[in-house]
Amino acid sequence: MGGLSRRLFLLAFPVLLLGIVFSPNPKLLLGDFVGRHVQIARNLAGIFFFFMVLTPETAHPQLAALQHVVQGMQTHTESLDSVSALDRAIDLVDDFGWNHGFLINVGDVKGKILDSAVQQRLDNGPGELKLAVELGTFVGYGTLRLVRMLNHTGAEIITVDPDIFAYTVSSSLYEQAQVRSRITMKTNYSYNVFAELKKQGRKIDFLFVDHVKKLYLPDLKLAVASGVLAKGCVVVGDNIRSPGAPDYKKYLLEGDGSKLFSTEDTMMHIVRIGFLILAAACLIFCNCASVVLRSYIIWYTKLDQETATSPEGRFHLTILFYGAFFRCYIMQSATTDVLRFAFILSRDAWRPDVFEAYRRLLIGDAWGELEAGEFYICSWSKLTKHQTWLDIFFQMLLHLSMDLVPLIFLIMAQRMGSHHAWILWAEVCLVTGCIHIFVFYALWWIGEVSLKVKYFCRAWQQARAFNGFRHGRSSIMHMTHSIWVMHDENQFDSQEQEHRSVCVTLCTLFHWGEYLFPVIICACTFVFGLIDQRSFLALLGGSSMVMSWIVITASNYADRIQPLQPPGWLNNAFNSPDVLQRWGEKWCRLNHSAQKRQRHPFAITLIMLGAVFGGYGLRWLSLSCLAILFFLFLRLLFMYFEGNFGWAAAIFEAFFEGILLQCLVITTADRPLLDAALIFLLCAMRQFGFQREVRAGDRIRIVSLMALGVVHFVVIAIVCWAFVTSFQMNNWSAFCTDMSNCRYEQISPRPEVNQAYTPLCQMEFPRPDGRDLKFGDFGLFASLTYEPHSRVQAALHHYFPEWHLDDALRETELRDRPNRNTDWSRFLMFTSADKGTTVIAVRGTLDAVDVLQDVSLWMIPAILQSMGLLGPDIGADCWGIAMARHSNEFPLCSVNLQSSYASLLRVVTDMLTTFPNRTFYLTGHSLGGGVAKLVDMELTSRHLPKRPTTIAFSAPGLLLASQVLYSGHVSTLQEVGSALSSITIRPTGDLVSAVDIELGSRIAAPCSGFALQCHSIYSTLWHIFTLCGTAATSVNVSIPCSWPDHVSPNRMQWERTIENYLNKHPEKSCPGKA
């Protein structure tokens, strides 16, 4: 007991100490004297944290901006007049906001709107502009723009901000711009300034509102009520969209303000262009994810148990896997580079000189940026006459393609009003965005390759020239051997800037994690293998961890390693090979640290795949991953011994890997020539793995690489899971082992039904014998698909004694299925005793093959909806339809996804033809419901005279998935969707039915559990029967009392739900379940 008390005391003491130190008022706990000293200590710690961690950019961006302006003004030794000093100060603040820090001022892009508003007031009147007032000074940037526009007039400019700090910074900025005498600064609140102006009888002709967003509307109303706004006064409000002043905007557009002001809500075309480019980038991302999915579906279709057990078969499957893996990895790497340039192009649209970098690449004036690998570091050079005309032509072309053409199609869509016209408009915008992204990327690629070849030829000549002595080892290798080095030595313009940048700490931590991540994965794999007694996993993790540790440790001894002597013929051919080595390190990132950074994602992917293969028992694939890791390990070590001939080793490596990759693709592809050509194109886009490190947009590249890597890894894991479990028998059942001794609960009638759920309880579906079916009946049919095939007939007899399983037809369908490896749908057919009604129930997600079918059909809609969570909802309406329709455009690894339910479609079509007088229904839960609705859509598009009615439970939507599957085959899917006869039961809180957008009818069902619980068919039926009683079914049904045991692992939650219900209705208790 004493030991327990001691441990409790040791645990409570630090908790109490932390509570005292971080308490809001230590004086209440410790007294005045001790509490005051605790507060002093906390303040000193805060000051220390401020000086050691925070930087001027993050703590006080105004000070950092002012310092940048002062330094920039000092670089101009020549005297500046007031006009040039004002322009110079504005440009320096803009430069700080774009390239050095973050400011919340109006900025140069929106500043043009402010300038145009002032000019409009000057041109159109009424009268002379005598007084301009700005609410919210901050750094004083907006005031400078007002001074520049009103400098030639006698107008007085007043800026209002109660913050003394803003007054100090802005007054210093005005002094630098030499306009301090033109500005009246008031450190007061707006209502006092309005009262003072009213007392003086002065009127405001121009009001710029840029202070606290929640005060926009009160201050505007106060100015109106005070009568200080002159007739024709122009009021400009900044940031009414983001972060937003919705009440202010609504007042001016819809409220009483609309009667007082003629309001213009400026939506800059730059926002639309940026959205267009980013939407095109999302389309490119979806195409890459689709290629990854299709590649591994092809690999899965070639897997079978007999092949996987023989050595020859395993070798063949390994070759097939790496053919798919390298195709996907190269596609993934090339896509991330394209997405990086899509981000740069979108950012380029927001430059003051719109599309500055793009236009300079187009006319050939960006060689300085190309050589430095960074945009916006050089200004426009003196253009020739031809370049000037080319720039004008390309500006017209950009305006035509990004403004006029989309506008024309937009007007056409508005006039026509059809959904097809809106989709066409979105498709035109996406095509335009993709064209500009690829042109921008191609221009950079061509320019960089041109410079690379140019400097290689120059370095080749210098290396071959004989000048009387030989150069030693390249000094650059000594500078770049450290594993902790940043991307390059010129990342910061000065040592002071490096110390001031808060990104240094974050980027250092990121790169530490980047290099330690493989070691962490290896260690986790090793420990898991030991704990789970999987020796092969432990061997994989331990071997990979040792190799990673050796590579990291070897970098510390790089200076002591003597390079190997190259062959005599190679050594005699070059007098100064260090020149070529320096070329390779600058233009092909051949220094050791850059090579490790480049190969880290590949190594991490291999380690994770090896762990997955080992976990699933696919040791032959795991061993192949370990072998490739070993060769990668040897390659990284060999770099230390290359010396000045690393460039020759890199050329040989690229040549050898290119030939090996082409052989692998040709051997494993279904369309070898096309796939080989596409892979060669992707390798060329990546410059065969030796492209230069470019800082611009590198974080976007890393983020997109991680996102595509997650998609890649998840698809591989699901495919392997499906292969391993596809040969296992499923014996899961919602009934007890001995069905004759099961305890059942009889469904009893409910006296009252909630009117909100009347359709759920009372809607009926006709049968020829008059005993109509209910929603509960279809739910029971759908639940039977999860039963083992040997128990389906008994379970069916329990629920529907007069119905029988059409087993002969089902067995014929399974035996004659043409593509068993690609056709994954499992379904049952139930026929009534009079053979007048047949219900075809499709099974939902029960095993890994069903998960693979889920992913193959609804991955693209899920990705589009996930992107909508991070930004604009691009997955909705015409944009989502257009992107889903073109998400399979890249012609690599073609797969017909409709084949996954081809047998169901064929059987339904045959049954409709064979039995024209029979009533047919389709039903299913989750995946089964979604597949049933897809079959219904296919039959609807064929305009058959008779179609089955579809009732789906917790099923995903169809809008985007149907576009992915039927793009190019069904032209009017939206019109077809309106003719669907499907009904989806969507429980409250279910996430699966929230995927994609529903086309048919939808009925809500109650659910009191969490998301996974509400998705269960048994949960849905339980809530329907609880709500409706016998009104939800056409037969006298009793359900197994063991249902709650099978619905969710969280049995206690379900037991509480059942007990609550049975406490109110004890007559419904099962025996032994009081």
C-alpha cells in the first residue's frame, strides 16, 4: 500500500506543479508574494520564447515590412523625389508581402480595385473630392495608395487607427515615402472621428473600410446616421469575402443599404482563373490515381492460387507486379512535377503583372530564372521588337482562352439552360486549364534541358582540354556530403535572412523526419515482427534498419573515403573530370545529399510494401522488396567512391535503368508498344530521374507526392488483401450455429407511427398475388446475401417460408461467368411460390474482394469529395461531372470497370427477356445497393420497356460514379438519372451513403449509433422495425436475438439500446433476454 501511495504522490506532484504554473491566477493559489514571482517567471519565460522562437515576420509583420522598406530605400544612393519615393515604398511593401513575409494589407492585386474606385470618383464626381478617410491603418499601405491617386489634388487624407503601434510603424513608412505631410493620422476610434467631422461640418467623399470586420456594418451605419458621408461618396470595403463581413455585404446588397448605395461586388477574374487552373490540377491528380487503380486491377486479375504456389508462377507474378509498380511510380513522380507547375501557374495569375513568368517563358525572356531555378528573381529585360509583339499576341491569346472562350460558353449555357450545356462549359474550362498547365511545364522543361545540354557541352570541352595538370577531387562533394544540408547553399540570400526565417526550424524538422522516417518504419516493422512472432517481418525490418543506419553514418565519413580509380581509358579521356562533376551536381543533383533526398520516397515505399507483403504472408514479394532495397543501398554507398566520375556513373545508371524498365513494361503490358511509348514520355518528363532541384513549388510537389503515395499504398494493400482472402471460406452468419434452437424476437405492431417516417413504414411495392412487399422485406432479402451459401435456404425459409432460392440459375451463372477474375459481384435470386415475383439481392461489402470493387467504382467520387473538404466543392454539379467524366483519359493500363458487375447485368437482362410477365426487384446493401443502382441506370439508358424497381440500403450515390463508368457511352446521364426507379434508404449518420451524389429517390431512416454502426443492414432493420413494427414488413417476422452480437464490436452500446427498448416493451423480450 505504501508503494501505491508513493507512486500516486509522484504522479500527482508534477500535475499539481503544472496546474500551479499554468493557472490563470497563481495569487489565488500561492498568495500574493509567491504568486507574483510565479507570474514574473512566466513573463520572463514568455519573453525568452518570443526572442528565441518567434521572428519579426510572425510576431510583428509591420516591423519586418518597415525594415524591408528602410533597407530597400537605402540601397538607392541617388536622391529620390517624393513621387519616385512613394512608388518605391509601395513596391517594397509589395515585394515583402510576396517574397519575404505575410501581410494582411490590401495588397497590389486588390489595390488596383482601390485605385480604380478612387479614379472613378475623381472622373464621375459629383463635385471635387476633398476628403478621403481610411478606417484601419495597420502598416499604412492603403494610405500610400490613396496618396498616390490623390497626390495631384488638394484632397485631405485621414487614416484612423487606435493602435499606437500602427501609428508608429505607418508614420515611419510615410517618412520613407516622403508623404508624411500629406496625411492626417488619428489614433482614435471611428465613432469619435465621425463625431469630430460632424461637429466641424465636413463631409467624407471617399471612405476606405479595412479594419475589424465585425465593425464594418456598425461604422457604416454610424457614418450614415451622423450625416458625414457626402452625396456621391464612394465606400470601398476590403475582405468582405475572406475572412468575410457577411452582415455588411448583405446590408449593401439586399438590406436597407441597397437603397442608399449603388453597390458593386468585385469578383476578380483572377480568382476565376486560379480556380480554373486548380480544378484542372485536380483532374490531373484523378487521372494519376485512376492509372494506379487500373494497373493493380490488371495485376489482380492475373493472380491465382495455383500460380502463386510454384516457383515459376511466383517469379512471373513478381515480374507482373513490378511492371505495374514502376509504371505507377513513374506516373506518380511525373504527375507531382506537373502539379507543382500548376500551383506556380495559379500563383503567377495573382502577380501584379498577370502571368509574368508564363509570358516570359513564352517569349524567351526567362533564361535568368531558368538558370537560377527560381521565378521572379529577374525583371523584364529590354525586349526586342519581335518579343514585344509576341508578348502582345500571347496576352491576347491568354485573354481569349481564359476569359472570352469560357465566357462565351457560359452565356450559351445560361441561354440554353440545359445541364448538358453547363457540363460542356466546365469541360471547356478544364481543357483550357490543362493545356496551359502542360504548356507552362513544357516551356520550363525545354528551357532547362536546353541549358543543361549547353552547359554539358561546355563542361565536356573543358574536361577534355589539356592544360598541363590534372584536377583533383571535386570540392563540391566536400560541401554537400552532410545529410542535414538544405536543398542548396543559396536557399537564403543572406545569413541574416536565414536567422530571421521561421521556416528554417520547420524545414529542418521536416528534413530530419524525412531522413529518419525510413529508420522509424524499419524499427516498427522489426518490433512488430518480434512481437507477432513473424520472423520474416523481423528480418525485413532489421535488415532495412541496418542499411539505413549505415547510409546515414557513412555521410559523416565522406571526406575520409578515397574514390576508386576509374578505368584507364576513361581516366585518360578527361583531363579535368571535376568540371563535369560540378555540372552534374548543379544541373542533375548528383551530390550525395540530393541523391538521398531523391531516392528516399522510393525507399520508403519499398519498405512499407515489404512490410505489407510480409504481413499478408507473401514472402516472395517481400523478399524481392528487400533485394531492391539492397541494390539501392549499394548504389548510395558507391556514390562515395565515384569521385569526379559520378556523372559517368549516373549516365550509365540512367541508360541501364531505362532499358530494364522498357523491357519490363513490354513484357508485362497488354499493349506493349503504347505503354512503352507512354513510359518513355513520362521518364523524359522526369529527365530520366536526374532533373535539377527547383525550389519553386517544391512543398506542393511533396504534398502531392504524399497524397498519391497514400493512394498507391492503399490500392496495393487492398489488392494483396483480396488475393490472400479470396481463397478463404466465409462462415459468418447472423443466426446462431443451430438455427432450430435460436432465440428469436417477434416483431409486433406499433400503435402509432411517426408521420415523418410514414413512407418508410407504409410504402408498398406490388406483387401479382396482392401481398405487396415493404421496405423491411427488401432489407431482410439484402441481409440474406451475407449468409454462407449453405445456410441461405434455411434463413430464407425462416423469414419467407413461401419463397425459394433460385439456386440452379445461380450456379449456372457462376459456372458460365466469362471473367471470373474481374467480375466480383455476388448476388442471390429469390422467387415467390407463385413465380410471379423475383427479388435479386446483391451482396454488399463482406470481404476484401468487395472492398476492391468498392474502390474501383467509387474511388474517383471519393477523391473529388475529399478535395471539396479542403477547398471549393469541385465535386458538385457540372464541375464534378466534367472531372469524373474525364478521369480516365490517360491511356495507360486500360480496364473495363463495368466488368465487375457484368454477370449481374447479363442475368437481369436475360430474366427480363425470358419472363416478361414476372415482376422483378433489385435490392442490396452498401456496395450491393450501389451496384444494383448502376445496373438500373444501365437498363434505363437502354430504354427497355420493362425495368426492375431498385431498393438500396446505405448505398453510395451514382452521379459521379456513373460518369466515370459510362463517359462516352451514355450521353444524357443526368436525364437518365431523373428517370431512375431506384429508392435509397439512407440512415442518419451513415458515411457510405454520403459518398457521391444521389440521382434517384432517397428516404431517411433513423439511427442512434455511430457511423459504422448506422451503416450496418441489421442496425437499419432494427431501427425500422422499432419505429414501424409489423407495418414495415408483409410477413410475420421474428428476428434473431443474436443480431446485436454481429452488428458491431461495440456490443455494450447495442445492449444498452436493446435494453432501453425492451424495458419499455417487455412483451417483446426473447427468452433469457429480459
